[in-house]
Amino acid sequence: MKTATMLKTMVAAAFAFSAAAIPVTASAVDEDAAKALWKRNDCNKCHAKSRDKKGPSLKKMAKELKEKGTKESKEPVAVAIEQMTKGKKVKLLDSGKEEDHKVIDTKDAGEQKNLAEWILSH
């Protein structure tokens, strides 16, 4: 009986140590950096936090990017980055006209990812 208890304790300890060794891959969004990039690129001219302007609100964008990612079997972050960096056509909500989406002014993958994650957090 003593051996079984010792074995359980050893297994629990081994599990705890192995779980602690797994690297944490989730990174926190740098909200200040994301907001600065957002502002520097005048994204707020077309997008607001909770209401539509020329473009959808942040809340609606986050939902749409997640849905598009699921539909296309892509990560929503990748979908958001593609939208920000490729200048794809978008339909303006206020006029119904189509125009090329503005391309953000950074080529830094970390900044792009941070902004995408910030948008998706809404």
C-alpha cells in the first residue's frame, strides 16, 4: 500500500514538472503599440470601437475576421494581416462604393500581428 502511494506521488510530481517545462506561447497584446499604429494609419477615420462608420466597427470586424478565418481554414490573425497589408477591395458602408483598403505603413511582422490581435480582442 505504501508503494502505491509513493508511485502516485512520483507520477504527480513528474506530471507537474513536465507541465511547467512547456513553453507558454500566448503573448499579451501591447495595446498601447496597437493603438499608436492604428492612430498613425488613420484607421479611426473609417472604423470606431463600437459603431460603424465608413467601415465596420472594431467589434464587427473582429467577428467577421473570425468567421472568415473559420470559413477559409485560416487563423483570424492571418486574415486580419492580409486585409491590412494587401490593399484588397472593400465596400464602404456609408456610400456603398468600393475602394482599395489602405495598406498599413509597417512591414514589421510583430507590429502587424500585434495590431491584428488587438482588433480581434474586441
